[in-house]
Amino acid sequence: MSPAAGSRRGARALSWAAAAALVALPLLSGKFATYLGVRVALLAIFGTGYNLLLGRTGLLSFGHGGFYAAGAYALGLCSLHLTAHPLPGLALALAAGAAAALVVGFFCIRASEVYFSMLTLAFGMLIFAVVWNAREITGGDDGLVGVMRAPIALGPLRLDIAGERAFYLLAVALLAGSLWLAHRLRRSPFGLTLAGIRENPVRAEFAGVPVRRYRLAAFVISGAYAGLAGGLEVLLESNARPTMAHWTHSAEPILVSLLGGLHSLLGPAVGSLAFVALREVVQRFTENWMLAFGVVLLVIILGFRGGIVGAVEAGLRARRAGRAAP
Amino acid sequence: MSAPLLEVRGLSNHFGSVCTARDLSLSFAEGELTSVIGPNGAGKSTFINLLTGHLPVQAGQVLFRGRDVTGLAVHQRVRLGMGRSFQIANVFPGLTVLENVLIPALALAGRAGRPLSRISGEREAREQAQGVLSRVGLGAEAERPASALSHGDRRLLEVAVALASRPALLFLDEPTAGMNPVERTRLLEGIRALSAGGQTTFVLVEHDMDVVFALSARVVVLHRGELLCDGPPERVRADARVREVYLGHEVEEAAP
Amino acid sequence: MQSIVHVVLAGLSNGMFIWLVASGLTLIFGVLGVLNFAHGSFYMLGAYVSFSLVRALSPHFYLAMLFGPLVVCLAGWAVERWFLRAVYRLELPYQLLLTFAFVLIFDNLVKIVWGAGALHPPPGLGPLEGSVEILGRKFPIYSLFVIAVGPLVALALWALLERTWIGRIVRAAASDREMAAALGVRVPALFTGVFIFGTWLGAVGGALAVPYVGVLTPGMGESIIIEAFIVAVLGGLGSLKGAFLGALVIGVLNAFGTRFFPAFDMALIFLLMAAVLLVRPRGLFGVARS
């Protein structure tokens, strides 16, 4: 068996184990664990989309909190002023995230490297400033409050998502869909072309690829994921807050991608699980969650750049090699 | 004889106060293997960068098959049939050899943007990519990561990536730099065969005089951004000015 | 009229703090090629350490101002020597995220040592108390002092880089690392030195801010680093001239925004940065790095 096939099998086994654990979690534990499960799922959707940009296309954006917030406020406003039905709200959230990313991306995509990162940071903070200041529409620093979690009604079908468990299952289903889409994108010609742009943008241009347009497409897709995650958070917490657009929130999908592994499909999802779990555990014992996470981050950057998934894969490979050799 | 494959009219370029191209006008005919030579700083790389769109043209015109391409983006020129390789091996290091060649093949077929179909199902592009790999002698390496190739093989792969766009005109920027003699011979034979095949017209930028005079039907000499001499190898070799500014320089260097 | 003069003066003194942070940031980027998120943390550490020293060494205010930033330089040395050096050859995201990890670590350490709440330096802490009358309204002397310090630092930096032997080496290493190394410059040591010097500039900004800002919080580094980023990017990363001008513009624009368009004060800066980068993708005085 080739090592590539081996690592694929390892990744698959890991993914099923993670999926099973994720779904089983609320069935085994209480309400708070279910709530945390939803948070993991939302962060994983955010991160999975984001990593199509960072891990796949090689672009480091510091503005995705802005698209998250665009989705959140889109759903919040839709729910408060148009209809409380979650489906149009979520569709609108997704579209708002994509649209915001399209506008911002149009301006940022021409900048290279550090300038791209800084420009996205500035636009993200611009969204933060707008949300903060447009008090009449967004509620300013109080945010949008009082969003209901209405049932999903499809003709005669009524899906009540007010309960934590039902909402958790909805979030997991949407995460599964997000992962499936990311998976398809990664193994498509489009995904290969994005990887080519990451590896060598100049060569990609000379291979006949309109690099800017592809980068923009990846940017918009990741923005749509962010918008969806933002909309879901409003349903979860029943409010939208300007801090969602703040750059410290934009750092979260970067951190979970890195934690889980930049170069694997499941990296950001695994990273989200680890991130939320770590935060809960550390906060139980000490106030110093940021310190702990900073140290974890250092360890990953200096020693485990493949992230958790990369380390597990390397471990599986080593074990197999050990078994193969007598 | 129809319009030349590529025509350059009055091309000029400056970097600050340094002139890297001064009112260059010349054309490349289909099927004629041409080498561009000149001492360091003659503006050879700039010349290629200008023609392929890697650098914006400050003054002058570039016509490809009679069509003005001066304002076109790089990828648009590639689609029209202009390709290039780089001085430093310039491939997609983290991808496999086959994937390296698939990217231009998919882009050429207009299928690179398909978001939901599978790579494994892109039969035509895969066949084309495999064909290009075997033509340059990398057929057996298809599944290896490009970063694992030897330096010479990586240069070959770069030529393969360029060829996969099916260029009518292909610029090779010092293709044999850093190669060992065996690899060099292999690559030159390949270029000769491909050139004779007639689908691609090659323009080489070269340092190595043996390569230039062995392969070229025509030699263009640049010096400080200006066209110094242009003609068949024998005539260029005999040209007094070329001997003075270029070969003389070489001879001096070569003398112990 | 008088209110406009006062708004400009307030903007200039705010701008000088941003300049002190941005100068170190852009110097480090220019030479090392690393954009340091933790630079705001050095500013914050400079403020906290100096504040503690002011209390310990009271009434020797100047000694505290001198030693506080030097203590912070130790942190800068540790970051460069033991961590940053390991990631120079990695891609940009890893470098940025490494420095981001230090933002988390330093912010948290400050909370552990000094508490999570705000610290309020008592009024009349430093020298240069009181105010002078400018166009019929009072203006703090200390702010005038800060406005004077900024250009002095700029001048000193310029002289250091353009007129001294060490400045020539730094500039050579900035434009071509390999060449400098080939000429016998010990590039790693030089990088450490430049990083420590940049750290010192940021920490001095923090120390000077102690009597000025009136409140120290563990988040003060995060807010100034964003402003310093904007200033450095606006002026062109690596350009000290650009950072100085950018800091003046942002400081004054900020002051006008707060005074006249309080609803847009934050948005104004980000819009300006976006607008400049659209016209000049590498900032006002930026040059392409080879």
C-alpha cells in the first residue's frame, strides 16, 4: 500500500471517528455540552470556508469577521423586520457574506502578500466601525437583540429548532453540507487550480489561469461560509454583536485552521473542536486562557505545522512503517 | 508569407534611469527557432517579460498573429498561444508532476473553473497532460511531488508545464542553466524535435553559446536594451560589433 | 479657529505616539521582512513597566522612563532570538501568527502581573505638569513636549540610518541580505539588534504615554497596533518617512473625526487607508521588496 493511500485511509478513519463523537456528544451529555457542540459546528463552518482561502489558495485574510458579521446582521434584520422563518434568513446571511466578500475582495485582491492581509484587516474593521456607528439600524454597541428561533416550515412540514438538541442537529447537518462542498471543491479542477495559485501564482498566470479572478472566487466562497456561520450564531445566541466583525474575531478561523491543519479538509473542523474544548478546560482551571492558547499556538508553529490532523497522519504513517518493517 | 507570428514595434522600457529596451522592432516567423543573446544586463529577460506581459509595456506595440496584444493580461496571451519558462525552475512544488501539467491543460480546455466535477473525471485533460509528460521524458514520474524531482527534471517539468498550454510561440529563458551535460543534451534534443514537429515556434534566451549555435536558425543580439545584430548564426558570429561587445567579452572571460 | 488649532495640536500629540510605535514596526519590517503584531504589546509593556518603575523610583521620573523601555527590550530580545529566528524561512502566515501568539501571551501576562482592570496613573505624575495658554485656551505642556519628541526621534533615526556606519550596514542588509552576508555582515546578530531597537522605540512610546493617557488597560496594545499598522501601510511598509507622515495624518484626522464627525471617526481612517492603497498598492513611499 502506498503511503498516500495509507494517509487517506487514516484521514477517513479519523473523520468518521470525529463525526461520530460530534453527533453523539449531546446525546450523552447535558444542555451545556450541546451548546458547546453548536459552537464547535459554527466555528467549524467558519473555519472550513476560511481554509479554502488560506490553506488552499494561500491568502491570509484578517477581515473575515466582517463577513461573519454581515451574515449575522442580515439574518438578524431579516428576522426582526421581514420574516422570522430561519431559511430565508440563513439564505440571506449566506448571500450577505458573499456579497460583502465580493465588494471587499474586489478592492483587496490586487494587493500582494502583507498588503492583502492589512487591506482585509482594514476593510473588516471598516465593517466593524459601520456596524458600531449605525445605531439606528444595527443597535450600535448593544447589537441586535431579541431574534427568535422560529420553526422551519416547509409546506406541511414543521421543524422545531427552538430546543438545543434540534438546533444542534441542524448545525451539524449544515456543517456536514459545508464539509461536503469543500471536499468537492478541493478535488475539482477549480480546487487544483487554486492549489496551483497557492504554490506559484506567477506560474499559474503563465499556465493561462486568470489568477485574480480565481482568488476573488475563493474569497467570495469563504465569505459565504462566514456569512452562514454568522447567521447561525444569531439563531443560537438570539443576538448579533459588532465584535463579530472585530479583527480579533477574524483571527479565530485562522487559529482553528492552523490548529487542526492547513492542508487537510478536516483540519479546521478538528481545530474548532480542539479550540472550544481547550478553552473550556483551561477556563475551568485558570483565568489565563489567552496565555495557554498563545503557548499552544507557538508550539504548533514551531513544531507541528501540519496541525492536529497532520500530526495524527504522521503518527499513523510511522506506526504502519514500524509494522511493515519487522 | 502571411503575417509573422509575433511582431514587436518600437518597444521601449526604463527602470528609473536605466534603459532596458530602446525602440526595439523585430518579428518572429512561424517555425524559425530563434535565440536571443547578449551580455549580462543586455535586457534579454526584460525583453521576454515585456513580450509575455509579465511587465507592462511603457512604449511600443506587441502583435501576435497580427493582433495587438500589448494591453492583454498574461493569462490572455497564454490562451492565445504565447508561453514561457523562467530562468529559475518555476513549477508548482507542492503538487504532483501530473497535477503540474494538468493545471495548464485544464485552463487551456476552459475547464479549470469547474467547481464540482472531479479531477479524476477530466479524461481529455489528463490524457493531454500524460502525453506532454512522456514527450519530455517525465512519464514515469507523474505521481511524484514536483519538489522531489532533481534539478534537471524540474526544469524539464517547467518546459512541460509551458507545453501543456499548447503554445504556438514558446519563450524559454535559459532552459539549460544549472543542468548537467546529460540533462542538457536530453533537453536540447527534445527542443529540436518539438521545433521540427512544427506545432511550436521556440525563442530561446541563452547564455551558452554552444546551445545557441547548435540549435538556432536565427540569432538576435541585444546590448543595453538595443538591437545590435539580427541574422543567421554564421553572420552573427562574424559580425564585428557582436565580437566586440559580446563575444570579445566572452573571450576575455574565458582566457585564463 | 481656536478650536481647530486645538484639535490639530491634540491630533499631533496623539499622532506622535502612533509614530513611535509605527517607526519600530516599519523599521523591523524593512530590515527583517516581518510584520510584528506583538509590537503593540511592547508599547503596552513599556507603559506598564515604566508606570511601576515611576512608583518605585519616585521622584526620579526620568530614571524610570529610561529603564522601563530597556526592560521591555529584554522581551524583544527573547522573542526575536528564540522564536522569530526560527520562522524567517517560513511563509508569511506563520510569521504573522507567531507574533500574534505573543500578543495573546503578553496581554495575558500583563493581566497576571498588573490585574485585568484599568490602572490610573495619578495626575501630576511626571514633570512638565500644568498647561499653557494657546489662543485663549489651555493646552497641556506635556502634550507640547510629546509633539516635540516625535520629530526629534524622526531626525535622530534619519541621522542614524543615513549618516552613520551602522546605518549603512542596516540599509545594506535591508536591501539585500545575501549580499550583506557575503560582505561579512553578521546578519542574524544585526536582525536581533534591529528588532531590539524597534522594540525600544515602541516601549518608549508606551513609557511616554503613562502621564498622557491617564489610564492603562491590558488592551491598549491591541488598539494602537491597528493604528500603527494603518500608518505603516499608508506610508509604505519599511519607509520611516512614510510612517512619520502617515502618523501625522492619522493623528490629526482622528482628532477631527472625533471632534466633528463622531459617528464616523473610526470609519474615516480605514476608508483613507483603503483609498490610498487602491491608488498606490504599496503605500505612499513603499518600494517593492526583492
